[in-house]
Amino acid sequence: MASTNSHEQHRLRRALLNNFFSKRSVMDLEETIQAKVNMLQNRFMGAFREKLVLNIPSVFAALTADVITHYSHGKSLGYLDVPDFKNDMMEALDSLFRIFHINRFLPMLAVMLSRPPFWIIEMLHLPEGLFGEMIEARLRTRKRAADALNKKGKTTGKPETIFDALTAVSVPEKERTLSRLVDEASVLFGAGTETTARTLSVAAFYLAKDKDLRQKLFDELTQVMPSPASQPKWAELERLPFLTGVIQEALRLSYGLSTRLARIAPTEALFYKSFVIPPGTPVSQSVYFVHHDPSIFPNPERFDPERWIRATEEGVNLRKYMVSFGKGSRQCLGMK
Ligand code: HEM
């Protein structure tokens, strides 16, 4: 879906998954997410008792990977149970991101890596470990995708998992191929794991660094969580202004995709100040420069949850400047 060029085909592919990512559907997933958060809490308590040092991005990636794999094919891959939170898929992705800047100028590289003649990968001298992890991760995803495709009694009613939706008999047959399912599973895993884990890690970093921030958040959370065992619903949490500010700041300073995401107006000219941008011209902007624009976010380097409270009081709609999830028809499907 994410790399489909034709708008029409992209619309068709996105429509298959739209329902899974509505606010309603995400709210329906709350129990599953809460169960995984409880597992994470137990792991944190265990580490605290044993005085272990944890690598926070891997810890949060275990949480997000288990949520998205549960949602995709009905069963988590169990990263929250792995003793040291080792996550082979994340390691494979991390290694791939290390050559992202080269790929921008040599787009064939990504094509070659996704359908690998293995000798080319070796010849490129990619970072150690990439070859094995990437191929293994790909093979495992392929196995799960093949199982979903071969599942007896294919879905005819309301699909329960994303794989069910992608393999339902109502989906045109040419869209139900093994390679497409593997691609979609990989995109969902990558898009649903690293991004959210990074945002949670950024929040954890600033909260760990600043006692006052931590205390303010703690005081606010106590309203809906009188004890550490309380399990407030999202409907209660989303009404808390300071927590909302923490989430917005974590999103602002984790950027989402920091690379430029081009948009093309195929038939109309665009006007910007005194410039005319002819039809068919790719236009793009980096999230970093928007989120660090001091005229929008004064003192932009500062993690300042209260800027969101001040903006609400002053009637300023700061959210419209947030581009972590992109904008338009290709905007993040998982933003809710
Ligand atoms: C903090 C969390 C997240 C951030 C910052 C983020 C960011 C993004 C960005 C920047 C894009 C590209 C948008 C564009 O081209 O304009 C995108 C696309 C996408 N994201 Fe997310 N994402 C997040 C979480 C998720 C989650 C949890 C999922 C669930 C699987 C997800 C699934 C997707 C998908 C499927 C696309 C492709 C959409 C399309 O091509 O129509 N994302 N995301």
C-alpha cells in the first residue's frame, strides 16, 4: 500500500484496511493493548527488583510489535516474553534504515533487497548481521502469509484480523498474492513498531531527565489512577491536558519519518508566495524543519508539554502544524 504509485490502486488497497484503523476499532483493541501493557509493567517491576539496565527503545518495540502482530494475524509474536527484549525484526529494520540515504538516490537498491539475489547483498558489504536477520525475518513473515493464504474456509463474513481482510474472497484475486501479503505484513510491522516505540522512548527520555515534568504528570495521572494497579480507560486518559501535552511533545520531537515525503499535483499548478509550481513537480518538506520552526513552536528544542495547554487557552490550533503523520490521502493509517 505505502509504496503503490497509482492513486486508484492505492485507494483500493487502503480501503481494505481502513476499518481496522478507525478510532472505534482502535478503542475496541483497548483490552488487548492493556493486557500487553500489564505484561510490560511486570517486566519493568522484575528489572527493577533485579537492578537490570534496560534498553528502552527495544522494550517499547516489544510492546508495539506484539500489539501490531496480534492485530495483523491474531497472534502476537511474543517479543514481550523474550528475556533481553531482543527483536530480530527491529534489528533487520534498523540495519536497513542505515542505508536509507543511499536508497534515496539509488531506488533500485530497495527493490533488490526486497527480492534479493543474495550475492548482491553480500557484495554491498552491508552492516554485519543485516544479511541473516533480514532474510530470516522475511522468511518467517512469508511463512505466516502463506498460512493465511492457505487457511481453510477463507473469510466471507466480517474479517477479524488484517490478514483475514487481505485474503478475503471479496478481494480481487490479483491482489491476493503471497508477495503482496508479505510486503503488506512487513510494512505494517515496520510502520506500527518503530514509530510508536520511538515516540514512547522520547517521552520516557524527557520524563526521566526532568523531575518536575515527572511530578506534574504523576499528579495528573493520580486523578484517574489512584493506585498503580488502576487501569483507566483511554476515554479518561485523553481528557488529561498535561498527558496530552506530553504525547504531543513526544510526537513533535520524534518526527515520525524525518525523510521528505513527496507529493505531486498531477494536473494543476500550485502557487506559493511568488512561485508557480508546475503540474507534475514533486514537492516535499522535512518534518524536522516544521517541528523546529520557532515561529510556530517557540524554543523548539525544549520538551514543553505546557505549550499545548497554553495554545488551547489562547485559542491557537497548534495541532494543525504537526506533520508527524503526514497529511492527505497517504497520511498515516495508524495514527489513531
Ligand atoms: C507515532 C506513531 C506513528 C507515526 C509518527 C507514523 C508516521 C507515519 C508517516 C509519516 C507515514 C507516511 C505518511 C505520508 O506519506 O504522508 C505513515 C504511513 C503509514 N503508517 Fe504510520 N506512523 C505511526 C504509527 C503507525 C501505526 C501504529 C501503524 C499501524 C500499523 C501505522 C501504519 C501506517 C501505514 C499502513 C502507512 C501507509 C499509509 C498509506 O500509504 O496509505 N503507523 N505513518
